[in-house]
Amino acid sequence: MTLPLFVSNSSPIIAFEDLGALDLLRQLTNAIYIPPAVRQEVFGPRSIPSWIMERGVSYPISVRTLQPRLGSGESEAIALALEMLPCHLILDDLAARRAAQSMKISVTGTVGLLMLAQQRNLLVTLKPSLDTLIESGFRISKDLYRWALQSSGEWTETQV
């Protein structure tokens, strides 16, 4: 069985770092490809884990086409995902998600990966992780927060 390929933008990797759960991300994806802009945004001069592989974009014209609307990391991640299709793109920014989906790229985000971790019994409950992310400055809409907790059976009507 061939494992799916994953390409990631910066925010999901940073979010899992903030949770102290990079190993959980590795378990969910096995390996992740990142473009140079993401490597710089996330790791700077630090070395990257062996299961995260930096790969340059072969056709920079696609990056330049996306950059007026998106940041460097998002643009390069989408361009790299296009080059590596079929793959899953891990991306949180709504405008970037819409751009990727318009190009028929399969997209998931940090919350979706946390939900997958819970479904695979790698995470007992979802709420503490979501709350920690919010406290660290990660933006999750109230609707997404509620939907994720409802889907996981953790939502109670007393929550706001």
C-alpha cells in the first residue's frame, strides 16, 4: 500500500510544535514535504526533523501567480502540492485553502488533523488541544470550534 504524500504550509507545523505534538503530526502523516519558504518560516537556521523534507518548487511561475494574494509560504506550498499531485496539502489560511481547492488539491488543516488523531485513538480528547492552540494565538473560528467539538462528541450546550 502506498502512503499518501503530504505537503504543508507553516501554520500546521507551528501549531503542532505549540502543542508539543510534532510526533503526533509525524504519526498522522509519516512524512511531510515543505517548500523553502516554509522551512525558513518554521525552522529558520534550526535543523528540520528527518521526516520533514524540504523540496524546492520546479516551476516558480506558479508561485509568482499566487503571491499577490497569498504569502510566500502558502504560495510555495500550493505550487509544490500541484507538482506532487496526488497529495494532501496541510493548510489553515482560508484564502489559501480556497485557492488550493479551486485547483483540485485535497486540503486539510490543523483542526482536521487533530480530529483525525482522535479518530485514530492517538488523542483522547480534542478540546484541550483546541483550547491550547487558541491560547497560543492560533485562530479558530467559533463555528469551526463548535463543529469540531460536536463532531467529536465533546460539545455541550453550556459552552459558548
